[in-house]
Amino acid sequence: AIGDNWGKGEDHCQFVDSHLDGRTGPSSYTEVLPPILGYYRRFRQEPVEFGRIGQGTANYYVGWYECGVPIPGKW
């Protein structure tokens, strides 16, 4: 699970070496997302942290990411 604190998670495509900003599924307010454990950060190039995301946090998550490369990413 990957959470984001700012934006819509587009910068997370960096994790699979995509040069593109990604597209994401629809986002919801954190108040309606079940709390789960996952990786999160606020800005591109910032180190990720692991902890709770979703309800009760400032980190929301989405159902899918599209980064323009197959996962696990290969150029």
C-alpha cells in the first residue's frame, strides 16, 4: 500500500523508474478510507516512511496507479 500526503500520488511512479508522472484512481477523503499500514511521503525524492495511512492520518491512498511502464519496471 502506498499513501500520499500531498497531491494525488503521481510522484510514486518514481519507485518503478518511470520518467512520467502517473495517473491514479479516484481519491477519497482520509476520513472514509479504512486505516491500513503502508509506505507514504509528501514530495518527490523525499524518503518514504512506513506507518498508518488512511483514516486518522494525513495520508490517503488510491486503488490504482498507472506509470507507463510494466511493473517491476524495465526500460
